Amino acid sequence: MLPTTGRVAPPQPETTTIAFGSCNRQDAPQGYWETIASHRPAAWLWLGDNIYSDTDNMDRMQADYDQLTGTPEYAAFVATTPLIYGAWDDHDYGKNDAGKEWYAKDDAKRLMMDFLRVPADAAVRHREGTYQSYLIGNIKVILLDTRYFRDTLAPAVRSGDRYGPNETGDVLGEQQWTWLEAELRDSDADAHLIGSSIQVLPTDHGYEKWANFPNARARLLRLLADTRPAMPLLLSGDRHLAEFMVDSLGEYAVYEMTSSGLTHAYENAREANDKRIGPLITERNYGLLHFSSNSDGVQLTAEVRALDDDAVVASLSLPGGRTNIAEGGTLDAHKAPVSRTLKPCPESPNCVSTQSTQAKKKRDPIPFTGTAEAAKEKLKGIINKLSRTTLIEENDKYLHYTFTTWPIPYIDDVEFLIDADRKVIHYRSASRVGHSDLGVNSRRMAKVVAAFEAE
């Protein structure tokens, strides 16, 4: 018999991983399913535009579903993923941006239910709409239907917007509102994932969103604040980009994570969003949610991952609990958890980065003294003196510029990530196209570093 040491190993946390995504063209390459499957998710959540089938011809829509399900990569994913649930958006609803007026919605619903293999006796099969809820362990998944009952979109008021506010319109319909309140109020789940095909929190952009129906958006936030479910996280798709967001109703904070799209992305997006925390991600992506539980409760780590290389491009950590209260009643307390890394350099030589794992492309970060804000302003001053530069994105710890080369106008992306704790600035400079840059990115960054150190 072996002697005991008196030490007891701490209990290992149990982890449940859930993956989700949206905006998937069934006629585009589907090779990314193997990447997602490598994380062995307990469930996959479709957040809409699961196929692109804008039609009232159900034979054609069925053929579009068949094209996806017949793809070997997706078929293998389905075979190895225990649970697959989903909501729809407009392109699998049958008509772009359509709502309750769409006359083919019941036929489209039947095909969607078949695609998701929803049992014939499931309640959702026998009521209007596609809203559903499920338990994965003690994680509740609530999938809203933002199409079947949604009122008419209002015309734009601001120049450049596609739609404006419908002040009296609704998104869910009273039947779904009643169901949702019961799902939240009566729940003792440890976490709640609330899926909405369209974004809930943003108010700035002019496309489809809950803010086009301001009364409905306010009602949803009030319902969350009143019922206070444990660890609520809104999930959304639709936008062909990814981002984390937070908003509050008084001291109660609500987070949202958008992940879109799987086969195509809005690569040149430059979009204001005062609810955004962390970066705007404009490459193909999917979401991973890791729930860890031990004696201290449940912890969520939410990751946006790039599909090209499976890199984590943004992450958010949330503690468990039955409240979601901002410290001191301020929203700023909730803006710290999002972390960011720079995208890895490609195999081609036209990139340098302080976070590269390739020796020839690896550079040292730029040290600074003083505050991170002062370092950022100093860096901006240096870049502003250079020719053919455009500021694409800025937040308190991040800068993204494009540089246009001369005489041939190629575009290079230059990013800076400021680490306030270690007092260094990380950077990445890379060409968007081509193979060799003849050393342009390396010389550019050497010039920037020298200028920063000289001032």
C-alpha cells in the first residue's frame, strides 16, 4: 500500500464546449468543419443564414439543404457532434430581410426543422415560429425567432442607412414574448445562451438589428434585468463580421457576441459601434464557448476564432452567478475582459510581427515609458507623418492602419497592440496580396521603431 502525503489534488474543472456560427453558403467550400470538430464541441448552434436560398420554391430550397448535408465535411461533422440546434435568418427564411409578411414561411419552417432533425413530436413543430430552448448539461440554450412575427422594417432616416426605426413595431410577437419570459423566470440553469439571428445591442449601423424596433429592444433588456438569469450571453450572426459588445439597463449589464460568417466576411468593414468592446473582426470566423465548472461555480471563456488558421482573435471571460451587475453601477467596469492577439503571419515572406512564431518574421516589441495613452498618441503622431496612410480602427489599446505602396498601389495592413502592463507595443505589418514584398514591411516597421525610440 502506498503511503499518503496528506496532499489532496484540487478537483479538475469539468468543461463543456459549445460552438456556433452563421452565414454559410452551401455552394462554397466547406472544409472548415474539420477545424471546428477538432475542439470536440458538445453542441453546434446555427445562428441563421445556414444556407442561402432566397426563394419561394420549396423544391429549390430542399435542394439547397441537400447540397449542404451531402457535403462530406459537413456530414462528418454532424456524425461526430452530439447535438445540433439552430435558428434561421432571412436567407434560409426564403427572402432577404423579410418578416411576418412572408407567405412561404411555414413551408420554409418545415424544411428547416427537417434539416435540424427536430423530432416530429417536438412542441416547436406544432406552433407558429421556430423558437426553441434546450438544456446542455445545466446550460440553457434559447433560440429566438426574429423573422416569423417581426413587423415591417421602416425606411431609412439617416443618409447611408438601409433602414430606420419602427417606433411601434415588434420583433418577437406576444406568443414568443410570453414563452421567453417563462424560460428566463423559471430557469435554474447555470448559464443562458440567448440566440438571435440579428444583432441586439448595436444602435449605430444602418442595417437590420433590434434597434430598428426600439421598443422591442428596450423590452428585451428590461426582461433580462427583471428576471436576472444566471450568466446571460446574447449570441448573434447575420453581419459577416464578429465582435463582443456590452450594454446596460441601469447597473445591469448585458453582453453580446456576434460571429459571422463561415464562408464569407465583410473584409473591409469600418463600422462604428459604441457598444463594442475589443476588436472588430472582419475575417471568416466562428465562436467557441468554454464553460468550466468546479466547486467555485461556472466560468465562461468565449472565443472568436479565425477560420483560416484557427487563431483566437478575441476572447471574453465571464464569471458565473445569478446577477450581472456592473461595479458601482458603471458600464466601464465591464469593458476590461476582452483580450486580443495579432493574427499570425502567413507562410509568405511579406509580413513581420512581434508575435510571430517564424524566426525570420519575428521582431521585438517597442518598449515605452509613461502611460499607454501617451504611447498611443506618440505612435499616432509618427504614423501621421508618413505618406499614404489611413486609420481604419482605434480603441484604447489598438490601432489599425492601411499603407498604400507607391508607385504600384498595393495595400498593406499595419496593426499595433499596446500592452499597458508590460509597457510594450506589439505590431504586425503585412501585405494583403502577393508573395514577396521585397522587404517593404520590414523596412517600414524599422523606420517606425527608430522614430518612436528617437522621440
